[in-house]
Amino acid sequence: MKLKIDEIIVKVKIVDEGKLKAIISLEFGDFLVKGFRIRSSEFTDTRGDKLWLMPPSYQGGFKWHPIFFVPDKELWAKLENKIMSEYKNKSQEHYKKKYGIEGDISI
């Protein structure tokens, strides 16, 4: 099954608890994948943000193992960009509402 990035619906829940910034769900066709997390990072990503997108995973021993994996790095980069773009939009809405701000804000 070939997925088109444009057909994936990204749902964002802003959390902002410590390093955890948001929890993400992806909906495509009849499938819903929950458990993506956006966390703050000490390293700058390719977009210039200090954020890290973690796919759903489980801990086995001392390692974390991804449950959702995209072997095609280009496809993963497109999906990551879509998720981060949706996160930025939702976080701006969240903070505007929370603090009563009008206009654009920088996050």
C-alpha cells in the first residue's frame, strides 16, 4: 500500500509538560496510529528548531524499539515536516488562546 503524505491527517494534542511538548496521532484510511511525541531537544534539527519527533516505541531492556518505522528516509522527512508544521500551527493557536494574544507568535 502506497501512502500519500497529503492524505494523512495529523492530530496534535499540546501537552507542554517538561520536555514533552505534544502527542501526535496519524490517521490514514482505516488506520489510526497514536503515540508520536514531540519533545524538546538540546540539538537543533534541520528546520532550526530544538525539537525531536519520536515515533511510538516500547522499551525492551535498556533500548527503545520503534513500533512505527518508515524505511524510506525521504518519505520519513516529508512526514516529519508535515507533523512539525501541524504542531507549529496548533501550538500557536494554543498559546494565543491561553495568553489572549493576537497576531503571530514565535515558538
